[in-house]
Amino acid sequence: MWDYERRAENVALNKTATASSIQGAGYPASAAVDGSTTTRWSSLASDPQWLQVDLGSTQSICKVVLNWEAAYGKAFQIQTSSDATNWTSIYSTTTGTGGIQTLNIAGSGRYVRMYGTVRGTGYGYSLWELQVFGSFGTPDSDAHRGTHRDAHGDPRTDAHADPRRVWHNERRAEQAGDRIVDPGRRLPSLGCSRRLPHDPLVERL
């Protein structure tokens, strides 16, 4: 019996980020989503403050990682939105400790923001990186829509296509099946991952 595993990606990487304020020109919002831990966003020293990222499309979220500089948030929320106006909180704490905080949470939205209400120091809020990991089968993914290839290798959409067959066929073509793993072994993952349940259709592929 074979299981199939798909690893999540940081869907915030190099996306458009904005913030309530910046400490100065050297600390822009974009620095928190550029994939570098040598650049950072830093806000003014007041509450509340926020940093948000536009993921470009609605995503299902399974994990958020906050890599704080010394100026961290003691009380903050992680919020999602479809329009950057109406927000839903999917995580809240009043006891933040800074450092690297890995939050295994669930939600969906196009926009994700850290909304800080109480600073942990006398400075502002400062993040080296804000990472957002999308889970398997995000709302805008090809697998969700049933996109697969026709006889000429061109993509087409079939509402009845089995996403497990779609994903397996495309990944097999791209990576020679290196996402097929036996039940006792998990591939290394940078984010969250999900295995599809055993299904005879998949096993016959």
C-alpha cells in the first residue's frame, strides 16, 4: 500500500506586504516576506500595529511562522481576510515570548496579517520573516479544480477529475514519482504536509 504526500509551501514569499507603519526607510514591510533573515520590518513604537501580506489568491492556511527580532509582540492576533477590510482572527495570544513562533493553525483567505496590540518591549514590532504555509488542496489549486492534461499534454479542467489522479500524474511527470512514499517514511518538509488516505484508484495508477 502506498501513501501520497504533498508538502506545503511558503505562499507569502515575495508577495506584496504592507504595514501600519515603518520605523524608517530601511525597515519596509517587504523585508518580512523576502526570504532573508538579514532584513526586517520594524514599526513605530506604539500600539496597535500590523503587518499584512497579499497572497494573490485565496489560500487554505495550515501554519504561520513568525521570526521576531528582539522587538516582539506580547499580545497579537493572526487574522485572515478576503478583501483586506473585514478580518477574521484565527489565532490570538496575550503571552507572546518572541523568538521564532510556529503556529499550527487553520483558516483561509487572500490576506493574512499579524495584528499586534501589546508590545513586548519599549520598541515597536519587528519581524525578520512572516511565513504563511498553504495546506494541500488550496481553493485555487489546479488539483482542486480538477486540472489535468489532455492527449496533447495541454491543461484542461474537468469538474469530475479525481484530484489524487491529477496530482499523481503531474508530479510523476515532473519528478519521476519522488513524492510516492511508503507508510513508514515521511519526506522532509519545510511546512505542513498531508497524506491522502489510501484509495484503490490511486494504488492502481
